[in-house]
Amino acid sequence: MSTHSSSGPARRTVARAALLAAAAALAGPAGTAAARPAPAARPAPAVPSAPAPGPLVLRLPAPTGPHPVGLRTFALTDPSRPDPWKPGPGEPAFGARQVLISVLYPARTVRGFPRAPQLTPAEAGVFAELAPFVRPGLPAAGVDWGATLTHGHVGAPPLPGRRPALLYSPGGGDSRTLGTTLAEDLASHGRVVVLVDHPGDASQVELPDRMRFTVLRGEPDPATFRTMVDTRVADLRLVLDRLGTLPLAPVVDPDRIGVYGHSAGGTAAVSALAGDDRIAAGANLEGYLDLDPVDGLDRPLLHFRTDGFEGAARLTASWAGVPGRRVRLAGSNHWVFGDHASLVPQLRAAGLVTAGVRDALIGPARPAAAVSSVRRELRSFFARRLS
């Protein structure tokens, strides 16, 4: 959902080398895509066959609220904080920490303002190559990842009035754009939602001056996870620091700020909630809470989990003693909290993923029901806590 683009042959050459290095490193035991059988041989047709269908175009479900959704994307730089990740082979140094955000908000009108793609052309090209390694089982071909449109209209004027703002930190390896479905629904019901990308952690982030690739190599070890969460918390605080300086500041109520996150983003969301008095409420979508003790948390917190997550025992233990409302989503798995909940069933219907891959990513529950449940629970929680 960014409008930035990279240019120049030298930059493209370096980016390509870094992308290939990332894909090769992710292809170890923890990041190997499921093998697919070779197609059976077919006899030559007696008559010319119909043209082969083009790549699959995926669609996101429409938001359910009364307001159309506007969208703006901003790049933020923290000159006081060096980027914590090391560049790949041939990549220049990262320098000061950069963060990319997309702000979704209720729009006064969207007439004449185009819908944003979920991924820019450059992001889509990177994701197409990394997807089978970042999420094993996703197809290596057959999908036009750049053709998916969001329901956010670029640059649409905001609806007047100050509104609650929600910051979102995605799951490990995900870019902010894979949280679009939930964010658009919240925005259509009157919230300002800030999707935060974490460069170096996310599969890809197209910054104004370069493309960043994931540094993750399968499941993160404890030291890497520590860096991920600390970096994410600092990124969220940077966004909080800058909210009042953005062009959309007049529609944000600084006294009604919430945070939510998935997986590693949920861990970061709770850490940010516990350590920053500017945040009034938070939602943890299946993130471990055993990295740091969560003591004395006196603000509202939602713990949302699935019944299929392989890390259930660790999750249960890490949530013990942490206050907050607990909700379990039946027939679902870990990645149901993001856009995979809507996209993977379409891949399954097209024969591009197996039923086993679907169940391992999002579970066997009806996709529409799962998406509706997640949307409804988050809307209800933040409506009560940030009224």
C-alpha cells in the first residue's frame, strides 16, 4: 500500500542479490515449502485448446462499517536510533531506523480517489519469490500478488472529528499489508488505524530509498526474538511520537489510543501497553508473553487465540497471571488473524494449496465465519475500552 518505488540498475542488482540470499537462507528445514507433485502427462489435443487462464487474482472482503475508507502512507525516520539488523551480502548499511506506516481512516468521500493495491509492483515481485519460504506451502507460481486491491482509497479526505487511533504490529515475517482486512473494518466503523511495518523483520518493505528484505531464517532463536520485539516496541513508540505531526493529526484523539498485534506483534503490543501510558488499551492476537514479566498492568487487555496453534502449551503458560479478557476461536490456526484468513481459501479453491496447508495456516473453519468473528471481537473490545 506504499507509493514509493526503487529505481536504477545498480540498486536493482543489489536488491536482487539480497532477495536471492534471503530466499536461499529461508529454504532450510524450518522454511522449506511443501513439495508439489509434477503434473501428469496429457495427450495432445485434437483441436486447438482454449487459452490457459491467467494468474489467480485474490480479493479481500469488504469492510462492514458505514464509512468508506481513506488511506495514506508515510515513511518515518528515527535519527537517534540505528537500525538493529545487519545488511545482507552486497547491501549498503541501513543507517538510522526507518519505519513505514499506512494510516486508514473514515473518509468523507472517496469519489475520484483510487483504491490502493495491497502490494506495490515491486513488493509483489518480492513477495511472490519469498512467500513459499516465509509461509511454507504457499504457491511459488500461479498468483498475481500485485493485482489484489484494498478498499482503502489513496488520499481521500478524512471525515471531520477526532477519533480513537489503533496501532497494529503484524506477525513475524508479515508485512503491514497482510493486516489490511481487519484494519479496514475497524476504520469503516470510525477508527483511525495505523499499520506499522518493521523493516528487516517483515518479508519485504519498500522504503523511499530501498527495498528491505526479511533477515529471519526460519523460527527465530531467543536472541533474534528479543531484537524483534525490542525493535517493534521502539517502532511503535516512534509512531506515537509522530502521530501529532502527521497531516492526519486533526482526526486523531490522543487520549484514545489503542494497540493490537499478532504473534510477535502481540508480544510487542503488550510490552508497549505495559510501558507507555499514552496507550489506553491493547489486544494480543496469539503472542507469547514470556519474554518479559507483565506486572501491574492496570489497563484493558484482550487475549485472543485459536484452538489449533502448535505453540498452545507455551502460550497458556505465558498468559498465566496476566490480566485481561480471554477469547478462543474454534476451528482455526495461527495465521487466521491476518489476511491469510481470506486469501488462503481462495488459493485452496484454485488448487494452489492443499487442504493440509490451509489447515496448518488458518484452520478448517469457514473463512467468512472466522473473519467475521475476529472483526467483531476487536470492534467490540475497542468500542468498549476507547469510547
